[in-house]
Amino acid sequence: MTYEQIRQAITGRMAAFQGIEQSRILYPNAPVPAESQDTSGIFKPPAEGLWCRLSIGHATAFMAGMADQPYTRKPGIIVVQCFARARTGIRGLSELVDALEQHFAYWSSGDLECREASQVDAGEFEGFYQTNVNIRFIAG
């Protein structure tokens, strides 16, 4: 499985998530929808409600077997950063990260297998409260 195939599978899975409007999800290096931009074309967090940012991190690939050619596995981590405005309560954010955990944990597509999902409370920064959903994966 190529890195591009991994990206397509993961972003496709995120696009299928029904727990938040797609305009509230910032995808890696993707065009920003007009309704989600500031005047310079940069992503502008919604004035109210929740929003997310998806990122895909790759670890070092490793040889997992040898037959007529080497067999490589590509591990990595999906991180979905979820944000709520500071001091607006934690319930909506908690329900969102729970739903994302259920959506990604132990899901597979072709040679891509997601593993367990973890929630990491990142706290408050610049007016937002953040919780991350981290999902380990392996492909190949």
C-alpha cells in the first residue's frame, strides 16, 4: 500500500464521519471552503461550536517478511484534534471525541488496519479547549 493510498483511505473515512459538519474539519493541506476562510484565505475557526483538524503521521517502515520480494509494513498515527471555545463546557467535545474513537478504532480498509484509539486532553490554548483522538495504524 502506498502512502497516497493510506492518505486516501484515512481522509475518506474522516469524510464519512457524520458527527460534525465537513466544513468544520480542516484536512491536511486541503483547500479551505469559502465559508471557513478569513479574508486572506486561511482557515477561520467557527465563531461557535466545535471544529476538528486531521493529521496523518508516519513512522519508519519496516520489512515484515521476504518471499520473492521484501514485504514492507508502514505504521503511523492518525491524530484528530478537536476544539471547543474555552469555557463553553466539555460535554459536546467529549461526545465528539467518543464518536470519533468509535468511528476509527479497529476499522480496516484493504491493507490498512487501525488499532486502538486514545483520547488526550491537551487543555486550553488561545481561546480553545482541545482534546485529541490518536489512532495507531499499520498498512501493508
